[in-house]
Amino acid sequence: MKSPRASSVSGTFLLSSVDRLGRAIDPLVLALRDKAPRQPAAKDLAQAEISLLFDEVMATYGKVTRQIVYRRLEGFSWKEIATECGLSTHAAEARYSRALAQARKFLQIPWSRH
């Protein structure tokens, strides 16, 4: 009995894949499937949209505000951010707060603290 992983065409062995049930998949089907355009997963599209929106929002900020937002997202403390930007901690927090308000307005997200 032949192995389901190999088929002979004109004396040449072509390796093929096996489906979940152990049946050999025709090499032509594999070739066509590999060349068929793939639709990105919904999760990938959502992530791309979020990334695009984030970039658009960040583009509306000044250089220092962008730096504050990036550093805060990276987990830096207010003191570290303030020192790096040459600001007081209060000023860094205030810029961050205004940046969030601006982002909410840009994205038209209603916000309330519950």
C-alpha cells in the first residue's frame, strides 16, 4: 500500500499534505490554495484600525505631548517623564490629561468616571 504522503506522477514523487482525517491532499489543490488571495482575519483588521486611529490622534499632539503619552504607555512614572521632558510632574500629568481629552474628542468617545 502506498503512503498517503507521496504520489507518483511520471515517475517523480510529489510530496503532498494530509488532511485532518489522514487523506492525501492533491498537490494541485495545495498549489491553488497557496496562490489564492487570503482575507485578513477580523482581529488583524481591528488591530490595524486601532493602530491607524492611534497614529492619527498622536499626529495631532506636539512633540513633548507625544513623548509624554508614549512614555506613560511604556510604564514610566510621572517623575521619570517630567525629568525627561524638563517639566514638573504636575505639568506632565496635565498635558497627558489634555491629550486624553483631545483624543476622546477626536474619536468622539463619551467619557464618564463611574
